[in-house]
Amino acid sequence: MKKGSRISPQIEKCCLLLVANESFVNAERDLEILTGITVAHSTQHRLVNSYHLPEQKSVKRANSLSMRKAKLCQSSKTTICAYALRGTVRLRTPRGKQSEWKNYKAVRVHDRIGMAFFQDNENLLQWVNQQPLSRTVNCLGDGHDGVWNIFKQMGSQHQRREILDWYHLVENLHKVGGSNQRLRQAKNYLWQGLVNDAISVFNDLKKKQARNFQNYLRKHRFRIPDYQLYQELGIGIGSGSVESWIKQIASRIKIVGAQWNPKNVSQILRLRCTYLNQFLDLSIYA
């Protein structure tokens, strides 16, 4: 027993494991069912906020990173892809006021471990840069400037290779609308990385959507590779890995009725990620 504590280390571990998956109220109920011991949900809440969770680091050189504004991914051929995405968390507001939702960013390394950060880009970048990175980092992102600004601070300039997410690119293509034949032609050009040809497909269109898409392609020209070749080489071109990661985090953060004090969000995100990374193994805290 710790000095001044009425809860044994083993029960503390049980509390952490339960709270990482369900509400504090349900954790109180389930702990009593499983062990016959009652630890109030308010006590478990204080325990989580005061607990020092371990630093999580990949044991292998990362060849894939995923992130959501939190994505980063890498193949066995010394490449890493990065994709930035956002998750959302509902913050507690005064009674009678409308709920407030804020973004957090989540990052995944090599499909093995991941972390999430709430309004804390500094620690996000520090965590990523502490991971063992490969010689080439494929930074996979959408068209948001904020994403690329984050990527610029990851690794070194010579490591990074910026790639526009294929599925985001196609989504923007279909916003142009109009002839399906024209859209298919543009999509085929983009799949092969033929940006100029894709731009020329819309030269005779005057509507705003077409002009916006052309400007979008010009802006990200150097981020549009030969996607077909990349797929054949096993280099990631989409965001599926980090989307899955965000959903796993959200299954705890967005449970029915959950509202979070802003100062507690970072710790519950860290606890959930620690659990998903299997760092809440009892032997770690023995």
C-alpha cells in the first residue's frame, strides 16, 4: 500500500483498466462485481488524473505513421507516411449553455502504437520526433495548410516526402460535378500523377467548382505522385489506419453523456491510448 492510500496497487490497476474502456460510474459498478471491492467513481476519477502513465515508444524503426487533425505510415522499404486528422471531444459547459466540441489530434506509428493530444502540438511533435524514424518519411495529408505546417516540423527536411491523400483528392474531384466521363478521365490522369493533364480536362469549364479544383491541383502539384506506382510498391496512399485509431479512441471519449473538463482531456486521452497500445499490462506497474 502507498503511504496515505486506502487502495492497493492491484486495485489501482484494475481501476485504470476499467476506466480506460468505460465511464467512471460503470467502472465503479464493474469493479465491485469483479472484486467485491467498492471504489467510488469520484475516487477513480482522481486516481486517473494523478496517475503517471508510461512514456510510449515504438520498439522498431517506424515505417508507418498515422495522424489525425490525428496519419503517418511506412513500409518495410524505409518509408513512413504521415496523415493528420482531427478527433473531437465534448467539453463541459455551464448548465443551460450549448455543448462545445473541440478537436484533438491523434498520431499512430507503424500500426503498433499511437497517441492523442489535446491542444498540444508541441508535445505531439516531440513524441513523433522521439520515435525511431526511417530514412524517408512519407507525409500523407489532406489539403489543409495546418496539416502541412505540422509535418514541416517532423523529422528532417531530407526525410520528408509529402503526399496528398488519394481519397481526399478524389472527394474534391467529385465536388466539381458535371459529366461523369470528364470526372473519370481526370481521375485516371491523377491516378498516374499526370497533374497537368488533369488540370486541362477542366479548361473549358467556367463554373467556380472547376476553377477551385484546378487551383487546388496547382497548389498541391508536388504532393501528387504516381499513385498507381506507390500502391504497387506498398506505399500508403490513404488514411484507413488512423481513421480506425480515431474510432477506437472515440469509443471511450464519446460514450453517451460524456462531457469533459478541458484540464482532464489530455489525461483521459493518454489513458485510452496507453490501454489500446497494451501498455496497461499489469507487469508494467508491478
